[in-house]
Amino acid sequence: MSTKISKRVFGAMPDGTPVHEYEFLDTNGASMRVTNYGGIVTAINVPDKNSTFTNVVLGFETFEPYLAAHPFFGAITGRVAGRLPRGQFTIDGKTYQLALNSNGINHIHGGTVGLDKRLWNAEIIPQPEGETLRLTYTSPDGEEGYPGTMHIAVVYSFNNGVFTMQTETTTDKPTIVALTNHSYFNLAGRGDILAHEAQVFADKYFTCEDENRTPSPNYSPVEGTPADWRKPRTIGDAVRDGIFQAHGDFYFLGAEPKTREAAIVHDPASGRTLRVESDESCLQFYFGSHLDGSEGYPKYSGFCLECQDYPAAANRPDLGDIVLHPGETRRRETRYIFGAN
């Protein structure tokens, strides 16, 4: 038996357009739910060491809260995820200015109305290993200041406890793109994540230039810093080390787009483990330090492992290639692999 996807009405946009939620049922009883609003992953139910299933992502049971302000729970973010310093990039000698929607200083997560707030077309696609969900959206030339009409396809699959996100983009003008998924995970399913043990397979990271968390254009060694996760340690240890002053850290995995093991997180109490593999160049490891309970989740309720390319790589091609030209197709893949022991 392979993965099957069912569909239900989840809510409606302000203009009355229906919004749907799609449920993936895995071969071992695990499940994932996704809405075509923002491509948001609303739930992932996976077993613990005792075969008890629990939802391990933060989100809402109903649609309406997703229309209000929230910290990008589970969403596709872009066209460019992360903070683009001063919202500027240059292609072929022309400089573009995007919205400064992060403290009025930087551009973050695609702008004021990014991909997380768009209604995507959705199609269930049969595959030999099970059904997948293909989400598509056409971002018009000039949307949020980005040049070029961009056709975006995101394919979600969920099979044998592995959540895979594949992205494919094309454009009719030179532009930039760096997508990610912004799910918050809690492998215990509830409470805080301070006892979770994490390991990040990176020896370089980007420090912040200022109090607005503007990423530095140069990476630094993690050696001797609180950002060093090459050996497993608990998130609670990082809290005591003061790492949250930097709002989590942004790691450089390598400029070449090849699949790498990026990180692994383990919850000793439940036995659940999350391993992340990606061909993206960077990883944002964020610990929910700015959650304040207003969405029902207090501080440290979840962590993010956002695999993406460097937001300002158009200005620094040695950090990866985010420039997309007409005639090119850009493909990326990230896998979230769940287990229990």
C-alpha cells in the first residue's frame, strides 16, 4: 500500500474562494496535512518509540488564524527566504530595491505579501511510491518588487516517514529565488524543546551585523563560539550560552548544490528523531525564541531547520547561485526524515 492523499475544504479566503487541506496517509499510519494557502504544513503525525502518534509541527486546527499575523508557521517562504540586507540586489549592473519589511531595515521572506500568503493551485499526482501534491503559483513581474514573471512549482511527498519538498522555478527575466519551508518542529509534540539534542553539520556560520539581525556577508568559523553544533548538545544548553541573542544562527553548508546531511535533532523522552538532508547552500537553525504565546505557543515551543540559499548571493556568487535567467529551470530538494528509537 502506498501513500494516499485526501482533500477537504479547510476554509475560505476573504473573497469567498475555497481553501483546501490535503491529508497524506503514510504506509505505516503516519500522516501529514497541507493547505494550498501558502503551501502551509499544518500537521505531521509520526510515532514515538512506543508507536504513539503525535503531531510534531506547530500550527492551527482551523484556517482563520492563518489569515492573521503569525510567525510563518509551516509555510513556503519567498521568493527569497531570510533577510536580504537593505532589500537590495544587483543583476547585470542593475540594482533592485525590495520592500523593507523587517524592522524597516531589511527585506524578509519575500516581502509584505510573500508566497506564504498566496493561494496556490494544487493537484494530486499519482507516483509509483504513492501520491504527491504539486502546488503551483505564478508570481507576476514586479510582485513585491521582484523582476520577472516567475512560475513556481513545489511538490510535497510523504512516504515512510520522510517529508520531501521539491521546488522548480522558471522566469522570463533575470531575477533571484531562494525558497524554503518554515515549519516549526517539536518532537515531543507539546511543551518546550529545551531537552531536544541537536547537531548541525556545518563549520561556518554568518554572524549578524547589527541588532536587526542583518546577516554578515562573510562567514566565520563556528569553532569556539556558541554557534558550534558539530557535536550534539541540548537546546537548553544553547539558551544558557546566550546563543538566542542572535535569534538562532545561519549556517553555510557549501556553495555547490549537492545533497548533504544538514542537521539532526533528537528528543530523548519520545525517542523521535528528525534528520534533514538538502542540496541548499545554507541552513537557518532557529529555536522559537520570539514566540510569545499569542498564537498559543510560548517561547521555545518549536525549532526551525530552514534549508535555503544565501539571500544576498546575487551580490556574492561565491556563497551560492540564486540568480535565475530565462531559459533556465532551477530545482532544489530538502528531505525531513523522521524516526524513533
